[in-house]
Amino acid sequence: MSADERYMSRCLLLAAKALGKVAPNPMVGAVLVHDGRIISEGYHRKFGGAHAEVDCLDAVADADRHLIPSSTLYVSLEPCTHHGKTPPCTDRIIRERIPEVVVSCRDPFPQVDGKGLEQLRDAGVIVRFGALESQAEWLNRRFFTFHRKKRPYVILKWAQTADGMIAGPGKERASISNPMSSLKVHWWREAEQAIMVGTDTVGQDDPMLTVRSGRSGVDPVRVVIDRYLRLPLTRRIFHPGASVVVFNTLREDHAGHLRYCRVDDEKDLLPAILDRMYGLNLQSVLVEGGVVLLESFLRLDAWDEIRRITATDKRIPGGYPGPLLPEGLKGDAAMIEKDKIEIFTHE
């Protein structure tokens, strides 16, 4: 591994600390290096807070501040050039007279996309580009998908028994995942901006869709598809706490923590729903069911990851079957006790 890759790897490790905390912003890490020594490091810690470059520069010890004009700044994403919730990072880099910046990948956000690199070069800063680019894009795959495809990053998730069942006969609710796998699901929820279910899941399972099991993360926005607003507001998903977005064909308004989003009454609402979610700045969504909703995403080929939990020690004779994977998928698998966790990514 080269020195550039080693320092950029540290940037990515720092950036990953903010998973689930900065969306819809990207996760970004930065390190400042002088003569082979990291003199400071930082990352974008929370939405609305200092960006990675500023966090890093603010953390330089007083004894090392005189080294900044002869140091190299490594940053995992192109520095921003626009005023958002914070000032442009490029201005701070130029003001600190940093002579060289190494960037892993360009920012696809239209207000930045190449402009940060150009501004730095115009100011006489040496800019090198591309160290661990693919790893940096993977870390921020939600952010890149959102801006490139104009829709949220879609993760389909379900748990099934060894014989492929996700519920008992007649869709009766069944406990499938073991406690450790259930904890992992809460980690997954914590990482995404939104979590989605269909009408049947709310009606039959009455889920809360919150981050629990000892996790302290922020609850994702709860998204419900209720075409004709048939679900009673006594269902737990509608209880105060996290915001709730209800996609339907009848109503467009706010009611406290509930937001009703009307979409045209078409046979398949998903394209319109994904478009509205993009407009709501929801960068990622974990789709937890039910089967009809999951299969709709699969049928439209509108997904980025599939996460399937299979309880290898459980069977439900006469149970309700789960979705079928698209043919030819290859993924990674791991065991959590007797649960097999498989993750497939869309090519």
C-alpha cells in the first residue's frame, strides 16, 4: 500500500464513524500530514456540523500550527465550494495556505462536482486525485446513488426460514431471526434515512420501525404505503416520535409529525414514490416488507442491495413464502449463530 493509500484509508475509517449521522450529506474524513507524520485528523460528525476539512484543521495542536503551510491534506471527497449550513471548505484550505491536497473522488453534488478541485488549482494548490476512489465511492454509495440516479438508495431486507417462509399459514406473524440477528437489523435501521413498509405489514404486524435493542441512534423516517388511507392511526407506526410519511392517492398535507404525500393512482406507485422521496431529500431507504412490496421493487429492478436473513434451524410447514431472488445473484454470506446473513449488491 502506498503512502497516499495508507493516509486515505485512515480518512475512510474516520468518515465511516458518521454512518447514519450526516445524511443527506456524505461521510467524509480528512487527515493532515507533515513529513510523514499525521499532525491532525477529523471527519464530518453530524449534519449541520463542521465538514471534515474544517474539523481536521481546527484540531491541529498549537505547537503544530506553523506546519500547516508545509503539510499535505488528505480528504476522502472533493472539498465543497458553496455556502450551505457551513462556509466553503475550499476557502479555508486556501486561507490556511495548504500547498497540496489529495482527494479520493469527486463530489457528484451539482453545486460542487469538479468546482472544488478547480478552485484549489486556480489558487495554486497542487491537487492529486484518485487514491482509493472505488472504496470511497462504496462508502458513500447512498450519496452517489441519490445524486446520480435521482432516487434513494434502496435496500431490500427480509428474514425467512430454511424452507423459505417469512410468516406462518395465512400470513400469521412468526419469530424467525435470532436475537443477535435482530440486533444487526437495528444497526441497519440506524444507518438509513428511511424505513418502508406496505399496508399489509402495518395491518398484520403492527410494527414500530424504531431503533431499539440498546441502540442509541436516531430513528429513521417511517414510510408507509397506504394507497387509500385505510390504516387506523392507532397503529404503532403512527405514534409520535420519528417522522412518518404516508404515500397515498387521496391526500397531500401535514398533520403534526405525519406527512401525507399524494401520488397518482397508477397500477404501480413505486416510480412516483421514489421520485417523491428524492424530492423529500431522503437519501436511502430500508424496505422491510411485506412480500408484495418487496417483489414490486424486484420486478421493477429498482433496488441496490438485498439483505436476506435465513434461519437455518427453523421451518414453517404450510407457511407464507418470501420473495424469490433474481437469478444469477452472487453475494457475501456470514453466519450469526444459526442465522445465515446474505448481502447481494446490484451490478
